[in-house]
Amino acid sequence: MTIPRFLLSAAFVLAPACAHALEFKSVGAASLILYDAPSLKGAKLFIAPRGMPVEVVLTYGDWVKLRDAGGDLAWAEAKSLSPRRTVVVRSANAKVRGTADADANPVMTADKGVLLELLDAPASGWIKVRHRDGISGYMRAADVWGT
């Protein structure tokens, strides 16, 4: 039995789209202007603060199309992004715990919108984070955006 050529062609075309992993970065050392098009001549939509986590949706030359925690899309110059990973808390009173265990004592409580540095990639539903004050611990990955 042979596979029809059109099915084989479709599989090769669709495979890269399905295999694309989410790529998160953060706004670099300075705030970043977000545009409606990949050009400095585009309309300015928003100023993203330093450290804000973003998802890279598409790369187009020196420009990247980004998604923010609210789901909004915009364009930015790629050189303004940092590979340093941050996350933003999605729920009120999210607990940062001493170990990756729901029964572990909380070391801090983070409110919705708090920015945290991501120290370790998600494992078993938990991530290791650090607050700018130096407090570090583990949170449920579901309580943040940017992983």
C-alpha cells in the first residue's frame, strides 16, 4: 500500500507547525515599544516594562511578533528581548513554597501581577522562582503565565 503524494506533502507542510515549541523571553534592560506592524513606522500600541514575560509567536527578520499575558499580539525589535525568563502571577494570593509540595510551608505569598524570575523549568507541575527581594521557592506552574 502506498501513501498518496498529497497526504505525504501535507504531512511535511504541517509537521513544523505542530512541532513548534513555545518560546518565552522577557523584555530586556529597558522598556520596549510594541508596534502593530514589524516596522518603526507602525503605530505604537504599548510600552512593555522591563522584565515583562512575552511569548515569541513569529520571527520576521529583526522583528518578533509577541503575545503578552493578556493574549494581545504586537511586534517588537528582537534585539530588545532578553533570554532571561520571567513569569507573572495569574491568581491572587499564590503561594511560593519551600519545596515543590502542596503541603510545604509557604515562604511568601504573591499577588496577581507580581513578576518573578524563573529559576528552573517546569517539572511535575512546579517551577522554581525568585522574587526581586531575593526570596525563592516553588510555585505551581498553573499559577503563573510565561512557562
